Amino acid sequence: MSETAAANAPRIGFVSLGCPKALTDSELILTQLAAEGYQTSKTLEGADLVIVNTCGFIDEAVQESLEAIGEALSVGGGKVIVTGCLGAKTIAAPASAAAAGQSGASGGEPENLIRRMHPAVLAVTGPHATQEVMDAVHRHLPRPHDPFLDLVPGAFGAAGIKLTPRHYAYLKISEGCNHRCTFCIIPSLRGDLVSRPVGDVLKEAQALFEGGVKELLVISQDTAAYGVEVKYRTGFWEGRPIKTRMLDLVRALADLAGQYGAWLRLHYVYPYPHVDEVLALMAEGRVLPYLDVPFQHSAPSVLRRMKRPASGEQNLERIRRWRALCPQLVIRSTFIAGFPGETPAEFEHLLDFIAQARLDRVGCFAYSPVDGAAANALPGMLPAQERQARRARLMAVAEAVSTAKLRERVGAVMQVLVDAAPALGRKGGVGRSYADAPEIDGVVHLLTPEKISKQLRVGQFTQARIVDTRGHDLVGVPV
């Protein structure tokens, strides 16, 4: 696009909220906007139109999304398109509206939540709806006249635009989920599992590596279920047959990562038995020895009420087996405290599991009665204060384990991916080890290098000797 055309191009403000899966949806939309010649910005002031990609998973996320939409309407000139998980949520029409026979509320039919709260928005879509969003943009802000589809500034070729720093990126391998966990509404928002063709996934991965990505984070709703709905059919990559299956995909991604000296990290891996096969790749150093596994609870009775997949009763033994296969394995997980009907004995079972499993990183939510979740109808809903108290107790146990495991790393030399390096590291920097996923885990605070000639650069690896711990983080000296 010429400089004159760029200066005159419509400007779209963009707000992206929610999880990495929502982030990849934002990246698809931004890539298409740039391909069609629109300018995009993270700021709202002066925008001709604003797109807000929302999250609707828990109450706090819903509130944050509604506030962001309100801000976009007031600051962004009033032209707002909303997409994302919250866009798919409905609420019951008020009785007064139904009685009055108002449009959209006749007979008490459900109303779109965003339309109810912010009726001035121009359009509302659900998640993973790039074309619907673009159609709405075209209606309300006509596209520029000279798009260059193959010249997208700042893009990674076939991988498009990314919102992450250029040295790491998320790779979404599937959309939706086949499980019906009683606390979760994701299937109602994103639908059943749909695995991306294996060739498309590998093409995007290669484009990212070629563009300089040094850490690829594989995400989905259920990474270990990749390909199950297509019966692991055979796809093709560079003329080679590859099954649409987690192990085969991870092997191919590991081969690509190895060619570029990059890390490969796996997220949202349910603890199915076949995950054991991936541990061999971790032990060989081809995949980071890191697993993000959403256990959610340990008590068999609670897991049954949650309708969790896999055999949760055997998770302690499974973790021991994983560590035998790959001793350096780091495990992160999330849990729910105060699930409806959770007895004191069931909660103590969970605390014992946390202590015995010695998980490296733990996140915990107090149960949140999200609208539409089947668990809300279960008997034994605990008071909010008790749910929060149980969360605090669980995190105290988890943090004690995590702190002790961090101290065990003092004296070790670890490879660190540099995320920040003021003055080329002369003032130190910040990075992450294989044990630290961006934004959700800790970091490695890098001190001034011992050698005056040593430089640190963002997106490059360095070796660091760990000398101390700092909360959830490590402190290291580049060597």
C-alpha cells in the first residue's frame, strides 16, 4: 500500500481479552484487516471503528468484557463490533419485556447478553468468527481500495499477524471440545472438537519459525484429543503422510523446531494414557519437558460430578510414571475449590493430592456459578466465603511445594529465553526457563552478566547460573 493510501486508510481500534485461544482468534482477524488495507491500533482514541474480542468463561471475565465494550463505545466514537465467547451468551428476557411484547423478547425468549447490556453495538458474533466480523466491518467501514493480500506489514507470512512478541507465538491446533464438564460452558460457546488439518498446522508452524519465533506454544481446548473426531485420518505435509493425531503432530513439530533451534511447549493436555508416548520426546530433548494438565480435582466423587474425562483416580500414579520417564518434567495444573457438594473430606483429599503430586505450578479458582453451567443445579452449593477460604488454603499448600522446588534449582545452569534486556543486558534482564510459560508462570530475573563482553538480546537464548529465588521466580547470572 502506498504511503498516501496508508495515511487515508480507515483506522480500527482492537481490544483482545481472554485466553490464548481467544488471542489466536484476534490474530486471524487482525491479519485479515491488515491484508485488506485497514490500519489497526491497540488504542481507542481516534479510531473509526473498534472491535472487542471478549471472554465469557467466568463472572470476572464477563464483567471485564462488558466494561471494555462500554469504554469502546464512549472513547472509540460509538462504532463497536463485538466478537468472542461472550458474544454467544444469552440471558432470559425480563418478564416485563415479554409481557409488553417488545421486539426480541416476545414470549420470554432468551436475549443476547451484550445486546441487552450495550444495545448500541453495531454487531455481535460468537468466537472463531473471522468472516462474520469482517462482514460487519465491511458494512460499517468500507474497505480501502488497494489491498495487497501478500504484503501484510509485521506478519509471519502464512501465519499472519501475531499479538505476542516476535520470539514466541501460540499455535492453535483445534477448536471446541467434545467433553461436557459440568462446570464449563466452553462447548456451548465454541462447539464440539474440530481439529485443523495437520498440513495447515505444520505450514503455520514453519512460517512462524522462519519468521524468528523461538518458542511455539501448542494450544487448544483439549490438545491430547487432536484428531479424534476425524478418526486420526491421514493428512500430508510436504508430500509425506502424517496422521491427524497428537503424537504424530508433536513429532513433526519437534522436527521443525529442532531445525530452527526453537522450543516446543504443550498446553491443555488432558491426562489420557496415550500422553505417555509424548514423554519419550521430552526425555530426548525434542519437546520441552513441560505439561500443562488441567486436573481440576482429585477426589473420584468430585471428578464424577464434574464429568471429567480420563481416569482421574489414577492421576498420582500417572504423574509418578511420567516423572520416571522424564525426571526433569515440570507440571502445571489448575484446580477448582468449593465445587458444589464438595465435602470437607473431599477437599482434604485434594490438599493431600497437591502435596503428594508436588506439582511445580498450580492455579486455583474458587467455584464460580457461571450462567449455563450444569453444576449450578447440583446440590450442596457452598457459600462464596467458604469457596474463597478453600481456595486460599489450597494455594498455600501449592505455593509451599512450588517454593521448595524452586529452591532446588539454585546452583543449576539453565537455558533461558530472553524476554527483556535493557541496554543489551548491561543492566540485567528478564527471561524464562523451560519451566516457565509466558504470562502464567514465573520468570528468571537476570542479573548483570559476569563477563563485561556478554550481551543479552530479546528473543535469544542464554545460559544462566541460578543463584537465588524471588517469590515465584528465579534469579540467575548469565554465563
